[in-house]
Amino acid sequence: MFGIGLPELAVIALVAMIVLGPDRLPQVAKQAGQMIRQVRRMANNARDDLRDELGPEYADLELRDLDPRVIVRKHVMEALAEEDDEASRPGGRPLAPGELPPYDTEAT
């Protein structure tokens, strides 16, 4: 949750109690909870509208999948998996100690 641990939450609660006072704190907490529920509901509606507009082939679409960091990570992991597959092929065996790598005279 945003990298906030228990000690940080305790400090935030203490400051909120001092600033708002014990009388208004429950009311403010209730309003914050309602606002979070409303934002979550709006995000879910936006996701559902996007799924409806894109059609049935995108029924399993998640908004996290559209994050550029997730897309790059996915492609990098696929490329690494392909390299592992190539290395595990019979011709892709590791070199023995002292063995020279193959040399292609037509490569350069």
C-alpha cells in the first residue's frame, strides 16, 4: 500500500488525531472511505466500458496490462525465455574448458 508500513500509519493517525481532534476524526475517516469506494467504482466502470468497446476478444483485459513497465517486463521475460530455450538445444551446448568457440568465416 504505497510503501507505507505500520509505524508510518501510526504516525499519520497520531497527527490526524491531533490536527482534526477526536470529535471530527471518525467523520473524516468515513468521508475518506466513501471517496475511495467512489474512485474504485469509477475505475471499474471505465474498465468495463473499455472492455465493451473493444469487443469480446479483450474480455480479459486488465488496466495493469496497459502499463508500459508491465509491457516492457513481459517482452524482456519472453526474450530471456527464448534465449534459455536456444541454449538448451543440442547445438547450444556449453563449451568445454579450453575449447574454442565456432568461427564463421563468412560472418564478417
